[in-house]
Amino acid sequence: MLVRFTLTMDDLTVEGEHFDSVILDWESDTTQEEVMRMSEKWISTQDFLTRRMLGLTRVGESSLTIEPVDEHLKFRPELEDLADGRAYLDGD
């Protein structure tokens, strides 16, 4: 299944440099079991991000959104919509 992840981090330090906010957005083809495993680790591990991201030493607030993507829609970077950074074409 195709899933869209959005990671939002506020008040963070990367390699000694402070950032007010960073948002990472990506899509991945994964299984429901893997999504559940990641969600459980996210909730239960206090240092989930700093243990996995090189250079990240501090995060004030963070959130992870996981949502399924309609598999009939396909990302087309050459049609990128500057308003939201995404370009999709109906796969039918």
C-alpha cells in the first residue's frame, strides 16, 4: 500500500544549528504491519527521532502523520503545482 508520511519538528537542533521548524514529507510503498510497527515505536520511544537522524540532537515538539494515498493517483514531478508542491495525474 502507498502511504504518505509527514514529519513536523519544531524547535530543533541539527549539528549545533537551531531551526524553528522543519517539515519532511515523503511517500513509501509499505505494508500495514510496517506502518503499525513504526507507529508503535513513534509513540513508545522518547528519543525515536534523535536515535535515527544523523546530526539531530534536540527536538522540542514533533508530530508524524501517516495517511494512505489513492493508488490510482501517480506523482508527476514535471507537472508540479507550486501551490502545494505536489503534482498528480489520475492513473486510470
